[in-house]
Amino acid sequence: MSDTPFWKTTPLDQMSPAQWDALCDGCGKCCLGMVDNPDKTSERKLRHTNVACRLLDPHSCRCSSYTDRHRFVPDCIRLTPNKVKNLDWLAPTCAYRRLSEGHDLPDWHHLVTGDADSVHSAGMSVRGRTVSERHVDDYAAHIIDWLE
């Protein structure tokens, strides 16, 4: 039996559902709202905001209704290996994005550290940096640059 971690030996499109789900570091960055980029000279079409989906638990940075989320948020995107390749708005730190681009997991990732809170300890999550969509009317007023 190999001591090599599964994410180094198994391509994303061949991972089991449990392996795939384990890759999520719980940063919450993919649960932030986006707006059209007001800078029309930029190549980037979308900009992230600090506006979190109403289902995002602000402390754990995980979905509070993950298995049932599409009932409450119909446009929530289900990540798949094929989609990850084309979602340039995923944070550069996202494990799915990193692996699809041929990079390893970051040192602070829970699969590396063995500590589920390491994403928060490393300051890589949205914990303490968001506002719920329930309290926002103008997403454009909440554009952030700490994600790029």
C-alpha cells in the first residue's frame, strides 16, 4: 500500500465522491457573490464581493444546507472536474483549481495538516470578512481584492 496521498495519484475525474468532497478546504470563497467588473479595460469579466450566500455559515465557512442547497439557491454551481477547468473565478487557493492546474495542495490545507481549522488559522478563509446577502442591496459597493 502506498503512502502517497490520493490527490497526488488520482486524477480529479477519477476520484470517488468522498475523495472529491474531501478536497474542499472550507474556505467559503466560492460562496461569495460576484458582479460585472466596472473596470471595462480589464480582461477580468467578474469581480468578487464580500457578500456571502445566505446559506454560508460565517464561522465554519461551510454551507449550512449543502445537500439541499439547490432548493434554496437554484443557481448554486455544483463543481465537477470538467467545470473546474473553466471556472476562472475560483480562488487561486482553491484545491480543485490548484489540482486541475497541476499544482499541489497548499501547506495549510486540512488534508496536509490533519487539522480542519488550518484554513482559518492560516487566514485563508472568509471567516470574519463577509456580510450576508440578506443585508445587501448593492453588491457593487462590496467589491473586494483580497481574493485575487
